[in-house]
Amino acid sequence: MDSHYSSAAISVRGLKKSYGNTLALRGVDLEIQQGEIFALLGPNGAGKTTIVEILEGFRHRDEGDVAVLGIDPNRQPMALKIRIGIVLQSTGVERYLSVAETVKMYSSYYPHPRPVGEILGLVGLEAKRDERVLRLSGGQQRRLDVAIALAGDPDLLFLDEPTTGFDPSARREVWEVIKNLQSLGKTVVLTTHFMDEAQYLADRLAIIANGKIVAEGEPETLAGRDRMLATVRFSLPDGVVPPLHLGARMTAAHAYEVKTTLVTKDLFDLTSWAMSAGVDLEDLRVDRPTLEDVYLELTTEGGASKSKEVES
Ligand SMILES: Nc1ncnc2c1ncn2[C@@H]1O[C@H](COP(=O)(O)OP(=O)(O)OP(=O)(O)O)[C@@H](O)[C@H]1O
Ligand SMILES: [Mg+2]
């Protein structure tokens, strides 16, 4: 346990926080390893920003133990701030400065800044280095936000909804920037409302609901997702019915589905029958529960029973 602890970039135990009568965090435990991309997912008001701001040293906790890069953010906020980078949801950068001037200005706040040219390379803004900030596109401005967060060459970055409001290609570009950070050995903590973003970027993620973590793990296996039933769907020509042993259920005229954990075997049985009967399985496909299915199951009222299978 000790060696595990020492490689943790972030370690949180029993974290609680209230705002007046609002219990925002009801006992959160979290362990984020160095070099990991970790995503916090959860509905509005779940407590994500509260967690992140406590980790950044911007908010005080009521109860619990918190260590960020070995530092207690309550006790040594300044020591922590020079070692982390923060991308806020919206930033107020001086719009008439150039890209390079902006990054240089932020670099000057840190004892060991990363060279400006290097930072612009990392976020893909070299070609825009002398452009005024106000002329950047939304996606380029977000890259500049990341560049600013990198100014002090931090080991740990917090990104609050890094791609909200972006078009699909701008989102992809920011994703690549974030993957780039990981290849430099940085630890990244991000909040997002996008399942595909968490799926693509996160090594591990936590789903927060009502001030508690309701699931934590790798995107592929979260909450037993990989062990949940898959659905095989197909349609049959007029007048053809599937033999009983396939266990297919009719869902609409000519449309059938088989719920299964044995996808390979059931597909084999199904296609063997179809080949020997000379039947075409129209629209044959396999659907598995998505991260979104799991998320909705865990965060929607009435969908809380974890053992229940998620139907897609
Ligand atoms: N400064 C504050 N004063 C009072 N209540 C607050 C304050 N900040 C947050 N809260 C409350 O704490 C709870 C958690 O809020 P928080 O901002 O952490 O949620 P979130 O998960 O970041 O939500 P979102 O997805 O909307 O950003 C909410 O009920 C919110 O109303
Ligand atoms: Mg928030």
C-alpha cells in the first residue's frame, strides 16, 4: 500500500464539503496515479468542480485527507500552485496580445518555465505565434488555454470541460493535445459531460452523483460493462422465422434480437442456421452497452440498482 501511495499524484480520503445546507461532497475517496489521464463525469451539480477546486487549493474542505503531489492544498496553496496547471472553463486572456506574448507573460510567474517555443509546439500553435489572441478560432483559443496551463511546466494539469462548445474537429484536435501531454509524463485530471471524450482520453474515470463516487474504473470495464448482456439484432425475410434454439425475440415485424453474454457462440449458431437455410440476415449487428448506458443507469433516478443489466 505504501509504494502504491507514493506513486499517486492525487490521494483523497473521506472528502466532505458543504455550502450552507447543501451537502456538496459526502465522503469521496480517490486515488489518481502519476501519468494517468483521469476523468470526472457526472450530472450538473454532482460535485465535480467542488472536488477539482479543492484539489487545486481554491476551496477549503470540511473533512478528509487530501494530498496533491504530496502537498496538502489547504496548508501550502502557493507551493502547490507553481506545480500545477489549470484550464478553467472560461478564461479571460488579454485579447490584444499575441499568442507568444501571452504565453511569455504567464511563464514569467514561474521559477522554471518551459520555453515558449516548445509550449507552442506542444499545443500546435507555432504558426499562430504572432497572431493576436482575438483572431484565434475557438479551438485555437482553447489550445492557448492549455499552453498557458503549461507555462510553468507543471507535472499535473486540471482541465475543466476542455472541449465544451467545440465543433467535432476542434474537439479532436484538443484531444490530441491532451494525449500529447500524457506522452510527456504529465498527469491530467479532466471533467467532462461527453462520454466519447472520457472513452477516448481517460485511462480511468469516476462517475460522481450527488456528492459521491458511484462508479470508478477503466472506461471499457466500468461497472461491469464488459460483462453485461450484448444484443444481437437482425431482420428476416417475409415468412421466415428463427428456430427456437436461437432464443430470438421478435421486436417488430421481421425484426428479432438475442440477448447474450456469449456473442461468438450465438452469432455462430445464428449464422450457421442462416447459411444452411439459405436465409439472409438483414441488418445483422451486435450492440453492447455503451459508457453512456452505464452512466445513465448510475446517475438517473430509479436506475440505481447496480446489479441490474443495462439494456441498450
Ligand atoms: N459557491 C457555492 N455556494 C453554494 N453552493 C454551491 C457553491 N458551489 C457549488 N455549490 C453547490 O454544490 C453542489 C455541487 O456543485 P459543483 O459545482 O461542484 O457541481 P458540478 O458537478 O461541477 O456541476 P456542473 O456539471 O454543472 O459543472 C451543487 O449543488 C451546487 O449548487
Ligand atoms: Mg462544474
